[in-house]
Amino acid sequence: MVSMFNELQGELKINEPLSQHTSWRVGGKAQRFYQPKDKNDLASFLRQLPSDEPLLWLGLGSNLLIRDGGFAGTVISMAGTMQALDIDGQTVTAEVGV
């Protein structure tokens, strides 16, 4: 399944235990687990997914319970990525990891 993705810069894992990514340390495996390098990498990855792919967006995993059966789809982890903050006059642009 990994071979279907081209030119990824982030980290893609197959059957990743979600217990490693939640504060409660519980949960089954994600069919696919992706941590993008940046927003362009994320956009490229999302374009390559099937349009009906189930997605679960994951931040720090605080107080999140994942069932033991896992997640039949793709988990996208935003922890530790996309942390740019730009202030231009009265306009503030914050990426998802801020």
C-alpha cells in the first residue's frame, strides 16, 4: 500500500499502533499513519488518497480514546509540524501546529 504514494517527504507508517500517540496509551492500529513535513507535503499526500478515504486528524492525542479495533483509514498526525506564525500588521496567520 505504501507504493501507491509518490514523493512523500513526511513519514508514512502502515498498521501504526495509535496507543503510541494518545495520552491514555490505548487504541488499536491505524491502517495508515502519516506525519507530513509541511503544508505542501500534506497537500501532495491528500491528493493521492482515494476520495472516499476515511480520515482522522490527530493533534497531540490528549484525552483521546481510540477503540481497540483501531481505525480503518488514514490518521494524519499534526503533532510537531506546521508551527509557523506570521504577524503582518493586524493580520495573524497561524499554521495548525501553533
